[in-house]
Amino acid sequence: MKVISSIQEWQAIRRSISPQKSIGFVPTMGNLHQGHASLLNKARNENDFCVLSVFINPTQFNDKNDFEKYPKTFEEDVKLASDCHVDFIFLPQANDIYHDNYLYQICESNISKLLEGKQRPGHFDGVLTVVMKLFNLVKPHRAYFGEKDYQQLLLIKGMVEAFFLNIDIVACPTVRLSSGLALSSRNNRLNEEQIDKSKLISQLLTSGLQHHEIRRQLETQGFEVEYVQEWQKRLFAAVKIGDVRLIDNVKIPDLISDIADKDL
Ligand code: PAF
């Protein structure tokens, strides 16, 4: 496994890879967990080369505090990547990625304004811009994204279609603890009591209860609820526990979704 932080060095390696060989790419912000491992294992199994990028992208954080607190766990990340048989870890520097001072951006004007986009203005512009830059550098055949960030996944699929990028976007199921809590880098910032409480999020999302009742129960348990909302036959929630923001979403079985539509 090779770790590369220079864009020029990576580009030279990329040019040396035969066009016959396929590249599977997993872009991340580090602080890797078993959810990332599932993406890396799939990328490893389906391609000749597996590339992981680790870049804490400043432009997608609308909260400076959140950016500064984002955990940096490089040694553990390298260990997980090596266990998943990654070939290359690409670690670009912010000055190199944003050599244009973020003057050029990718903006989507529909889906990116809902749910997460509404709560975090500018977030998806930052995500799409960095993913486009990384796609142009890595030039993967397939790229792997988790359904936990379902809105991000749809936006990246849409961007690939809109700009005729020849990349397969592979959706991977959310990995959960046995309690149901979706794995997230932010879980590391929760204490034991908060981890235990947070299992309620997925339990309520899959309960079939009406949205206002889910919200009420979460609030009773001390969560600050940003939204519980149905969209695209999935139920989404964003909550805060202490100063940690968590999101999750589940597919709504057809029957429940029809009932929920009528309730509205
Ligand atoms: O999902 C993430 O970790 C980030 O949004 C991504 C796709 C790596 C872009 O910075």
C-alpha cells in the first residue's frame, strides 16, 4: 500500500496504470470505521486497484467548530486501509485541492436545497466540488458511497450523469451496530450513555409511527430534532445529542409509505 500526498506524484502513478485495469475509488474524510471498510472491501473485490482518499474537506463544513473538531486518526486509518488491502491512499493537501481558492464550484439547485442542504447551506456545493476534483484526479471506473448519506449519494449520481462522467456510482447499505445505530465518524464523540440513547433514532425510524410521534419521542429523550421527513420513499432524520449532530435514513416499506402519505 502506497500513501501519496502530492497531486503530481499521484497523477504520474495514474498515468502508469494500464487503461485495461479497473480502479475502484472510496473518497472519505478519514476517521474510518466498519462502514468505510464495507465500501473498501467492495471496491477491492470489484476492481483491479482500490484507491482510498482521505481529505477533510473544509468547504463542506458550514460550522467552523465541526470542521475543527473533526477527528484526525491517520494511523488507525492506515491500519484499516491495509486490512482492506487498499493499493493507494491519496491524501491531498487543502492548498493543492483549492489552488483556485474555491472560485470554481459545482452547485446543484434542487435536491441540494432540501433536508441536509436546508439545514447546512452550502454543504452540498462543497461536497460536489471536492468529489468532482477527486474524480478528475483519480479517474476511477467505479466509486463507492454509503446510503447513510443518501442525499449525497443521489447528488453525486446526478452530477455524474449531468457532466457525462464515465463513472459507476455504487450504492452501499448503511452499516449499523447490533442496536441499530448507524456507524458514523461522529459516534466517536458520543459517550456511552449517548451511544445507548442514539439507538432510538433507527428504532423509531423503522417503527411505522407517524412523524410527529417520532419527533416527540426523540425530544422527550433529550434529542434536539432538526427534521423527521419522508422523501423518495425513505424516512430521514437529523438530530443533535449534546453538540453532536447525527443523521440517518431508512427505506419505507411500500405499505407504510402509502399510509404516511395519506396522513399528511
Ligand atoms: O461522505 C464523505 O465522507 C464526504 O462527504 C466526501 C464524499 C468524502 C466528500 O468530502
